[in-house]
Amino acid sequence: MLHIFNVNQGQMLALDVASAVGSVHQLQEAVQGYTGVPVHDQVLLVSGGEILDAQRHVSSYHGAGTDSNPLYLVCKVTRGNVSQLSCSADIRELSLCLGGLKEDAQRLTEMATSFECVQRYSSLADRFTMASVSAVQTCSRLVQEQHLLHQGWQALASNLEDTVAAFERRAERFKAQYDKISTIKGRAVDLLRDFDADLDVLAQIPLPSCLVRESPAKSTMASSPKSDRMNSSCTLLEWISASDPDHSLRDVADEVRSLLSQVNEAAVSGIQTSLATVHEQANNREMKEIKGISKRFAQLDHHLRIADELEEKQRKFAELVKSQEHKALKGARDMDTVRELCRIQRDTADQLIDCQQQLTTIADKFAQSKAEVLNNVRARLSGWIVETHQQLHTGSNQLALYAEKLTALKRRLDVIRQVHEAPPIYATAVTEVIRRKALREDFSTWAQALVEKSLSLAKDEGVIRENFSSKLDRHFLRSLFPGMNDKLPEFATENPRNFDQDLPALEADHLRSLRRAVPTLSSLLQVAEPHVYDRLLVRDPRAPVTISPSSFHMRREESFFTAGSPLNMTTFAKSFPSTAWLSGDENLDLSPGCDGLLMAKSPPVTMRVSSVASSSMKNASHLGQVTPLRPLSPPMGFNDSTLSERMERSGGSEATVVAPMSSSLAKSAPIRIPTRDSMTSSRQMSEKSSHFGTPEETFGIGSGDEMLSSPPEVISRSQFREEVGAI
């Protein structure tokens, strides 16, 4: 069963379980059938004060609808006479039952003494027992209904508190919005003062046909009488006005002025006054709390225990009367015994009548107490609750009215602000479109070049690693070099997806026409170059920050690193013939060659210098580049005779050296990386683009004879001595 307590009547309704399956609205229709209260006058609450939503299912309110935690029904319009509710049908039934029992007991008293009289007293005792049980049940139910009345009232008071709290939150939000409007009121006045000037600027800005053709206002503009002229020649002001032909932008400005005059301090003070009145009314503790209700409940519980004791006393008296009947049967219907038993039964019947009278009196007091509590609740409901809700309704409507005005003012101020910002935003958007087109072109070219070079690098590196791994994997030294089988990860192997494909077809001609039409926007009609190659240029972290021919310093260990490509496996095999052991070719010797044995002996200084220089030239020529060498300046304390003596001690035939050369005693100068200014790009750059050279152009690693430097001059040792002596 679904239990609903009617707070207005103080009665419990037990509905079919099927009512709990449907929605709350269906439950209200069922309640209307039981009570006759229309759906629009019903308010269903749970014990916490939450009002049931008509669209939700009743089962979604967990734990509600039981006999101990019922739903509370409150009728917005109080019906019926309160005085008529004090005399319930149960009390009348108890009174009638007590009267009938008294009459039966009186007839038995007047009846002659006989065994039949004893039997009738026994039957009368059973009736007294049943009447006492019914009276106690009625008392318990009346006490429970008073507790439910108080709980229903608490639910109403809690709901009122929640409603007032919601109203206060709305008022706080309104005050915050008003304060925000007040802070920008001066700015709004300035916007309104300059509004006509803004419209004049909008009227000077021409819109190209490519923008008007794709705009959402095209259909509206096409239906206007001036559609042909606007499609061919349209300004930004005409395009904005075409979105709402029934109203003009000046109407919006007039509405803003009107709303600013309506939303003032007087309106806010009126809402705050209503809020204070509602708050004071809702926090009236004398109305919110029922005085003496706790003491009343304590007295009711005390009398209910007395009723339970009287019921137990009735049961014992009934058992005593029945025991007299058994004694009469055992006494073989002796008249003296029957006469004595009848006397005892008459006395016991008087006690039964007295106990039943007390139970009926207690039940009547409980009914009167319920009527008092019900009268109190109904008076508060029809008075305090209704008045507070009416004030809430009035204040809420007033708040909603001014909140709507604030919202309308904010929207129209936003339109005014957008109109004021339209010229600079339009100019910035035009320049941004042109800039993005330039960036798209440069970035696509850069990305394509990056993909090509990344694929080439991955291919070359893969060949180098594969060739080396094929040799090292068959040698016992492979255990010393783990991780040599890793492959170069894929990077930039695909062109990026297309982007900025839906940009308007704006060209530089429109930019120039805007500058002529609106000179005040000239400062915003400047297109910044994207500088894609500059921004994506990656500098070698080992290279110095400042590249200067006069002052160039590099650590000694860094001077060994070059920007050239690594030695390929062919050069590796030629320089180190011992690796032929790893090749696996059957036609090779199984021991190192003579050149390999000679490598174990340190050659003379001049030979080492010549070998290194020759090897560098050979490798550079093989890789398509030549690393330029700078002349060597003699260090402090460098002795010419010392150099000659060292060269003579080296012995052998006259060796050739590369001038200038690098000595183990002199610190070699770093390689000078060519800058863009010292190079001539083979690729023509666009005037409106920010093209920079490719990595080959930057570092001078190009193809063709034009990128190769002349090889250094080869001189003899004697000539070298003469030049050193001259220094």
C-alpha cells in the first residue's frame, strides 16, 4: 500500500500499490478521486520538505510512502469545518459500544440468579475485552496521527525555508548583475555617445562580393528591394542592418537608454525591501514552531501507557469471569454456588464497565488533542504559510521583471559593444585571412621539404646501420656494443593534412581599398609576415650562440664535429682494411693487409697532418662537400727551429703538406659556418613571403660544382719551411 497523510484533514490515505508505479501526476489524479481535491490545489511533499515533481516517477523517491514515512498531502485551499473533525467516527463508535455494554450489564444485574446468568456474564466479559482492544488501537492511531501532523507541518516549514533561500539566492544574483551593470554604466554612456560615429565608420567599409555571397544574411538581403545593389555593392552597415530589417541599430541604442533609466537604485531598493520582509516573515519562530508540542506528546505517551494497562486489566477481569463459569459447572449447578458466582461476576462487570469508561475517556481526550493540533496547523497553514508565500510570489515576480530588464539591457549593450568593435575586428580579420594564406603556402613548402629530407635521411641511415650490423653481428665484439640493431624512428614521413582551405577569397586589393576608404584603420591593416622558415629553424645546440668571424671560440672536443654526412661503409672499409674480415667474402685474405699493419705504427707529424687533410678532402669530395680550412696562426712561443728540427727527425722522403695545416701543438680554428648573407640562394623568394633557405642553403651543403670550394694548394716541405721562417 502507498500511504499518504492528508495534513489538512489529519487522516491517513492508503492507496493501491499500482499508484506508486506511475508518475506523480498519475498519483495526484488518484488522490483527487479519493479526496476530491483538484490536482492544481494539491501539494505532495516528502518528510524533508521536497515537493514531488509531477514528471518524475513516484518510485524515484526512495523510502517515501510507507506507514511510518508517508507522503504528505497539503491542499492549498482549506475546506471543511474544523469543529466537525474533533468528533471522529471512531470515538462515536466507542461511545456507542460502551453504552451497549452498560445496558447488557444492567440487564444481567436485574436477571434472576441462574446458571444461564453465569454464562451470559462470561460472554459479556469477551465483549468487554474486544472493546478495550479497539479503544487502545484508536488511542494509538490518534497519537500517531498527531505525530504525523507535526511532521507534516515541519515538512511545510522546511519547504518554506528552502523557497525563501532560493529567493534570496536569486536576489543576490540580481544584485551582482546590477552592480556589474553599474560599473560599466559609464562605459555604456560613452558607447552610446560614440554610436553615431561608429555607424558612420561602418557605412564607409565596403564588403567584397565573396564575403556577401557566403554570408547567412544573403537570403534576407535578396528579398529586399535593394537586393541587386547590395549584392554588387554593399557596406558593412548595410550587411548588419539586413539581418533584422524591421529594426534599426539606432532603435537598439534608444532601448538601451530607456532600460538604463528604468534599472536604477530605486528598483534595487524595492527588491531588497521585499526580501527583508519575506526573510523576517519566514523566520518568525512563534509561527514556525508549535509551542508545547513536545510536552503534549509526552502526556499522550503517558496516557497511552495507562490505556495499555487498562486493556491488560480488562483481559484479567474477563479471565476471572470465565473462571467462575467453570466453577459453576464443577459445583453441579448448586444454587448457593451459582448465587455466589453471580455476585462475583456482577462486581467484576462493574469493574469492566469502569475500565471501559476510562478507555473511552482517554480516546476522547486523544481525539480532542488531535483536533487542537489540527486546528493549530490549519490556522498556521491558512495564515502564516499562505501570507509568506504570497509575499514570496510578489517579490519573485518583481525580481523576475527587473532581472528580465537587466538581461535585455545586457544583450543590447552587447550589440552596441559589438557594433563599436566591428570596424577594428573586421580589419584585423581581413589581415588575418591574408596572413594565414601566406603561412599556409610557406608551411606547406617547408613541410614538403622536411618530409623529403627526413625520408632521405632515414633511407641513408638505414643503409649505414644495416651494413654495419651485418659485419658486427658476426664478430665476438658484438657483446661489447649492445643496442646496435636499433632502427631510426619514423619522423615527418608524411605531409601534414590540408588546413585553412575554407578561408574567404580575399586578396591584397581589398586591403588597399580598405586603407583608402577608412584611413583611420590603416594601423590595423598591416599584414605580418609568417616567417615560417625563421620560426622553424633549428640551431645546432653544440654551435656557439654568436657566430662572428673576429671572435669565434669553440671547445677543442667540439672542433672534431662537422656538419657533413657520416662516412659510408665503402670509405670505412677502405680506411680500415681489417674490417674485411667481417665482410664474409671468400676471395679476401684471412689476415690484415700491409696497409692495416702500417696503421699500427705512428707516422711522422707531417704525414699525420697530410693524411688527415687528405682523408678530409677525400671524404668531403665523396660526400659532395668540402670543409674549408682557415690559415693557422702560430701560437705564442712557437719556435721556427723547433719545427724544422722536428720535421728533420721524422725522416723519410720529402712529404707534402696541406697549407694551412693543423698541428697537435696549435689549437685548430673552428669551422666557420657560412651565413645567409654570404651565400646566394638559388631559389627566388616571393616579395610577400618570408621564405628562408633550406638547410643545404644555410650550411652550404648543396649539389653541383657551384657549391664546392677550391681544394687547398699542395706545397712541398721545403716551401713550407721557407713560409714558416718568413712568419
